Amino acid sequence: MIVVVNSGPLMALAKIGLLDLLPRLYGQVSFPTAVFVEVVVRGRERVSGTVSGLDI
């Protein structure tokens, strides 16, 4: 099964260390480019370092 997610669930799951939950439940996780920019690009701008749990 493929699931498409927005930034809210990704950020919430990352905060509690459960980002790997989505691929375990659904197999394939997809998100629009705008979500990638919000979560990864802007997230890196806000927090120095890397975004753990995301396969980039």
C-alpha cells in the first residue's frame, strides 16, 4: 500500500522518534515536493544539524 502524507504527521512522528512507523505500516510513503521543502529544507534552516530518520 502507498500512503501520501503531509508535513504534520512527518514532523510529529520525527519528534517522538517514530518516523519509521509509516513505512512499516504502509510499505511505501510518498510526499509532495512542497512537504519535503517544509520538513527538510526549512527544518534544517531552523535547527542546525541533520534531520534524523529521513532518507534523503
